[in-house]
Amino acid sequence: MSSNNKDSDNKPSKRIEYKGKNVRVSRTGGVSATKTFKGNQVDVTVNTKHGIRLHKRLFKGTRMGFQNGNFQFIGRYKSGPFNFNVSKKGFSSSVQNKRGSYNILKPNYSSFKMAGVQIRGKNAATFQMIYMMVIFIVNLIKLFWHVSITILWFIYLIIKWFLDFIIGFIKGYKEKELT
């Protein structure tokens, strides 16, 4: 088994798995083989671990179908830092960051990873809230710093312009007296 992560050089691996074209071997999920047969309107996926699924893509990010006799409706959408998931059981939204994700509507579905260890559930929600508060405070300090520097720079420019104007006025007045 090897670690399969797109940026495996830089990021810690959150799962140990091997993914081939039709085979997946993972530490927690075991071995499974999958084959999808594409039809005109309905696709069929055969999976050794999860059985047979008949599914149809409704539009981008959304599909519905049947797996082992159970109806499925899945929609996954992303807009900026927010992810939206729709299913027959309901709706959820999460915010993703480099430490995992915080599920806004269902906090127990959050995840947090640090030093290659992934935590899920209530503990992850707590760590995510702490992490996001720290990031918020750091960004607030940065914003305050940049706004302060900008205000000081404008005050400096106004004072400099005013002094240059007075000095020029005095020099012009003195030159007028001399002539």
C-alpha cells in the first residue's frame, strides 16, 4: 500500500490507500474492485464491496439512482470556500481550510488534521473553531496594521503637502518683497 495524494510531496497524507483504475485498497476500507458500464441514459456501477448501483446524472454535481434497492440522491456543489451537499436526508454546508473542514449545519461531520493525523466529529469541530478563531484574529491584526499604516501615510502626505505649500508661499512672498 502507498499513500495516494495529489500533492503528496507537501501535504500530510490523510489516508493510506492505493487507487488504481478499477481497484482500491485502503487501510480502513479493505479491498474493492469497481467497474462502471455507461449506457445512453442510465449508468451501472458494479462494486465488490457495495453491490450494484444504477444511477443517472441529472446535471453537474447531481445524480440519483438505486444501490442495493435503496434510493440515492446526491448533490455536491462548491462556491468559493463553501461546499454544499444535498441528499435525500437533507442539506449541509461546510467551510474548507488547509486543516480540514467545518460543517456549519452538522458540526459533528467536521474534520481536522494536523501532523498527518485526521480527527472527525465533535473534537474536530472544536479544533476547527479554535483554528478559525486564531486565523480570524491574526487576519484582524493584519487588517488593523494595514489600515493604520495607510492612515498614517495619508496624514504624512497631507502634512507634507501643507508644509510644502506654506514654505513655497513664504519663499514666494520673500522673493516678491526683494523685487
